[in-house]
Amino acid sequence: MGLKSKLKIENIGLLLAAVFYAASGSACFIVLATMDYELVHIGLIGIISLATAYGLIRQRRWALWSAFVLFFTKTTFAASMLYYTMGGDILIDTTMILYLVLTWVATIYLAAKRKKLRS
């Protein structure tokens, strides 16, 4: 019995989107724990990301709305990080660009496949 049948996911794209949101939410908590606990906005992004990943695995329609909320918050966060660190550290710049692109791809994919989500 494969992972796909255990999770009852018919669409591999939804699973990949859920993995992205779970990974980005976990990364937010790692950054929060290692950097500074006063970065509350990163913790909030992490909580909403993990909730969205759970909603996508369970194929809930509300996950699409939380993905839209994350679309705007993650885009603002990544753009501001790029603005303030551009040229200072190539690793941070590359990571933020990849984070931004994956956020846009996941949101566009979820918007296109919104009929696969049930209430």
C-alpha cells in the first residue's frame, strides 16, 4: 500500500502543495527558534502554513482560502527580505527567490484545481 493510497489523495499535485506548505511552515519555526523569538510574523506564517498543509491533505475547501492568505503574506515577506538583503548574502537571496516562486506556483495550482477540494 503506497503513501498516496494511505493519505487518500487522488491528485499528486495536491500532495506536493501540501508538502511545500508543511516544509515552509516547519522552516518558519526553525528560523523562529534559532534567530529571535520576537519575530512573531514568522511564527504566524508557520502556523498558517501548517494548517494549510493539513487542510490540503484532508482536501478541505478552506485550505484554498488560507493558501490565498499565505500568498499575500509570503509574497510581502519574501519581497521585503529581498529588498533589505539584496546583494548582501547570495544564499538568502536565492532562497527567498525560490520561496517566492514556489509560493506563486503552489497558489496558482491550487486555484486551478479548486474543484478537487471538498467542503
